Amino acid sequence: MSHSRTRLLFAGALAVLLLGIAAIVAFASTSFTMRSITPNPFNPTAGQVAAIRYGLPVECNFKIVVLNSAGTEVRTVYSHNGGSADPAMLNNWDGKDNNGQIVPNGTYTVVISGTATNGTPIGSATGTVGVIGGSSSGGTTPPPTTSSGFKITGISPNPFDPSKGSATITYTVPTTSNYSIVVKNSAGSQVVSIVNYVGMPTGTYTRTWNGKDSSGNTVPNGTYTFVIAGTTSGGSTLTTATAPVSVSTSSTTPPPTTQAFAITGITPNPYDPSKGSATVTYTVPATADYNVAVKNSSGTVIRTLGTYTGKGAGTYTATWDGKNSSGTLVANATYTVAVSGTVSGSSTAITTATSNLSVSTSTVTPPPGPTNTSGELGQTIEGCGSANFGWMKYSASEKFGILFIAPKSGTITNLTIDWKENGGYGSGNKGTYTFELQSNGSGNYPSGTVIAKTTGIVPTANIPGGGDGPLTFPISACLTAGTIYHLVIYDTDPNYSTNWSSPNTLMSRVLPWDGTVGNRGECYDSGSWQPWTSSENIWNTTGGNAVNGSHVPIQITWSDGTYTGDPYYSAAVSGGAYWYGANRAGENIVWNKATTSICKIGICVGKVGSPAGSLIYHLEKVGSGDLATGTIATASQVNTIPNWVYVTLPSAVTLTQGTNYRLWFESPSSSSSSNCYFQYIPYSDHNPDSWLQQGWGGSQSYYVTSTGSSWSTPDYAFDLTFSMQ
């Protein structure tokens, strides 16, 4: 069978296929849009890519694939879940298959398909594109390079300021050619594709670059490279031309304009979302690319009501149902509606129009959600102040104790505490210690009755790698859930004044969130037990480690191989969370517990100076937006020494096992670190790894920060102090 007949048969089959697709689209509620594929055909062996421009009608899950003439998929160009509605999307195909090989010359079909995020079908969109310049069997070996090539003869102005105009590149084409012009950054990565030409004749040409990347954002100042690459119309590779261009933006002020959007009315205003929507009426002065958005008091966009391209001059309306982009009703407050954009197809700004809209819901407090069955959840160790240590420099007449409550019943095999030997916290051979497990006595101090005992422990020999770190020692006892026990520690070295070291405690003014006595430090002197406080701390006579209380980390190893306890031992004072402006901080939570509902959120927080704004909370499913948001505290509710504040959620939120959540806070209206909210962040030791399996440490949950663009993790051992109920 001849190739021409094969192509005819394929064309007929393709027509039937497209008719079938059209029939399916007729039943779908809406369809994807294939806007264009350029250049078409294109030459991947010359470095050209096909730019696939398309539109998404609604928020959806979709993919873009390329099919060969037999209808077999050769490449998945792009796949994404949760893509927002956007009429102007762009993805490139480099002419390669899923194995990274350039496909054979021929005609290919690009198919965009998927469903709305709610499962509603969306009609597919298709387009065809030709591949040339390769071979009938594919491969990546291009034809020989010719002796001539492209030449760049000028770039003006250079350097150039994108805020004041574009850079013009002048270049020559030696023969009828297929080529592309792209801009690359200093790392050699493509920033933007300026143009793709097919069959361009010999001559001198010019093109312009506005200093923006493929997403429409102005690039940072720096040196970039124009690259012209391609082939003759017969497929022979031409010598590539390159030339540097410097971007030096002195101002980001858009070009002046005498035209302006106008908001002519918002009704009703004030308005109650529980009774309907608000309608915004506005005018567009000229054909424009623009959006209509709702902003909160800090200027952050909380909902985009519409995005338009090439919308003609006229009067239009937009409606708002009082919800943010996550579908949650906003709090009662004054919001700003803004219409902003540019003259269509240009960077010439049209003056933005704004108008205030007051939200006043008649009932803002819904009935309480169901009480969760898991009790208090979260990292609830409250802390502020500097780190301090239990100095173990004395004899058996002076002892250090750790009070803890057994979280379950069973037999224990080991205990672990954090120990300091270096930096002035130890001397000589670091001492030899006895560890006793005693029952609870009068005043919640050790009774003197020894349940279990381990002697002859040399810290240097028992800490992995020596030096500072977790000290694990064997001790066997049967504990009863809810019962108070005491770990009593003392130095038995004959030369105890020279040979000693120190257990590590947490922070001054540190207590469990509800003020109970869990993991409390205590000291024994002059024949009696006393709290571990500044006035009674026998190892702190100078005040250098003055404390008002002490929380001591202790890990329990059970005979069934599980661990319990609290690994937090110090404070990252300089690395704490400070909420103001764009500074955000929170906790990333991989929910590894059973699915449960929460109705309340709390945080231990203090203030510096007089914060101008409120502290705002966000509980979000990572990648899907807020599940709940609102004000958790105003400046008048927060003290200079951290205290707990709580907020009841608008409705109960279900946390699903295996799902990633983020609880974070911000105060965008607060001005600086001199007037802000703060929290000192507890720290957990990395070693042994079992410490990271407890509470909210390690991979299950960790502290994250952001300045608005992305989230980062300072250290997986840090955790925010928070509560979920």
C-alpha cells in the first residue's frame, strides 16, 4: 500500500475520530479550547519547540498528550491536578517521545482531556502539528551544519530598562530558514521564546523583547543571552547566533495612561453573604486584559471574580458570594474590590478602579461543631526565655530529679535524656552516675522508695560519638498509666568536684500547655527536695542560668518496641517566629493519626511593642487552599510573655489520615520586628531517630516559614507550639 493511500486512510480515520470527539463534547458541560500550535510544522532537530496555546474552562484535572498517525500516545506533554480556570495557558512540545527521542517526520495530534475537580466531564480539544527536519524513522542526529549561519548585528538599547520599553535585536538570515529566537538566563535556562519562524527568506530583520519571562513577569536585573537557532528549509543546521543583553530596571512604574477603569456601583453594600451575593458594576474604557478581584485590609487578593483577555470597552458586572478562593465565608470586615489591567496586548496600564465593600453577616457564629474524640492535639510545650542546664557537679547529697507521668501501662527497658559535657557544662572525665526510678511522695517529690536502679553510667561512653547528645541507659520497671514517677540522678565519682557533667533541660518559664506537672525538673539539697527555680537552684548561684521553672526532656523505651516522651530540650530564640508584614510561619503536618474532626485552634504567642494588626490563622490542605481562616487574637489579647490564645473554627474541619496539612499564622498589618507577634520555637534532638517519632517531631510534623513566595524548612527538628482540639 502506498504512503499516500495510507495517509488518506489515516485522514479518514482521524475525521471519524474527531467527529466522535465532537459528539462527546456536545454532552459535556464545557470544553477545553485549543487556541493555536506554533510554529506548524516545526523542526525539533534545530532546537525548535511547538508552543501549544490552550484554555481551561474551569478548575480541573487534565493532561496534554501527543498521538501518532496510528492513534498511539508518543508523549505526555503535561499533566496537572487542580488547574484553575485560565483562557490563556501555554505548554511546549520539544518534538520528543516519552523516551527522550525525537519523533519521525509526520503529522501528530495534540489532545487536551480531563475532568472538572468535581468530576464533571469536560470536552476534549485537539489540534494537529507537523514535525520536519528529521528522518522518516526518527532519531536525534540532525543534518550537517552549513558553513553559513545566523548573525546578530545589534541590540538596542543595551543595557535596557523594561519599565521604559523593549530591547530591539537586529539580525540576518543567510538563506530561507526555519528558526527560533529565545532568551536564556546566566544558567543557560530558557526564560522566554520570542518567536518561531518557518520558511523565513534571506534578509535582515528585527524583533523586540519586553524583558518579561514566559509567565509575563519582568525578569530580575542581570545579563541574559539572545539565541537564534534553526535550519535551512531543507533541514541543514545553520550556525547558531548568540549575543548578551543586560537588564537594568530602575523603576517598575508602568507606562502612564489617561484611561481608567471605573466602579459605578456595588449593591447591596453593606451586604450579608447569608442572604445572597453582591453585584459589582464597572466600566472598561478600551479593549483590555484585566481582572476583577477582592482584597482584604492588608491588600492581599482573597478572591478573583473574573479574568478577561481582549474584553471590549463597555459596562459589565461581577458577583461575589462572600467567600474566599477556598470557598470559605470571609469574616465581617471591610474589603476592597479592584478592577486592574492593561490595554489589550500591551504593557500600557489602565488606571485601577477600587471601591470598598462591607461584609456584615447577620449570624457569624455557627453552631459548635462536633467535639473531636482525640482530645488535645499538637505540639503543646509552651516556652520562652533562654536555655539552661542541670549542673551535676556535686555529691550524692545533692541530686537532680525529673518528674514524669507514665502515658501507658507496661514494662520499660530504657530511658533517654539529653546530656551536656562540652562548653563549660562538664569537667575532668565527666563523672560516673547512678540513675534511680522512685515512686511519688509528699508534695509530688521523690518518695525515696527505689523501684529500679542503674549504676556506673559514664556519659562519655554512653552518648553516640561522645560529647553532647542523648544519653540512653538501661533500666527495667513496670509502670502504670497516669502514675507519677521520678528519675533521680547523682554523681558517684569520688572526685565529684572535678569529674562532672550536666543533664540538659528545656527553657525558662516552660510548662506543658495546661500547667500540669509533666516532665518537671527538681533538685535535692540540705536534706529536702525543691523545685528547679532561680532562688532554689543550688547549681545556679550567679544567676547566669536564672530560671523560673524547667521542663526536662525524657524518652521512655517500652518492651513492645515503642517510644513515648518529649524530645524537646532547647529554644531557638534567634530563630523564633516573628509575625509581621510578609513574614509567615507555621507547622507542616503529615496527619498520620486516625481521621478526626477539630473545632478549635490555639497558639502560645507573645508580642513585641504594639502590633498594628491582628494575628491571622490559616489551616489549609497543602496544595488546595484554606480549610479555615480568620483572626485568632488581637494585640490586646496577647502579653509580652507568651500566653495561650484560642479560636473556635467557623465549622468543624476533618483531618484525614495520610493527608498533608499546614497550620500557619501571619499579621500583615503589623509593621516590623519592633511591633509584632512572636513565639520561641522548641527544638528536638536528631539523634537517636526514635526521638523524632514522638509528638510532632521529625517527618510527621515540622516548622516552616515563608515571606509570601514559597515555604521553606529551617530545620526539621524545630516545631511550632500549637494546639488543635
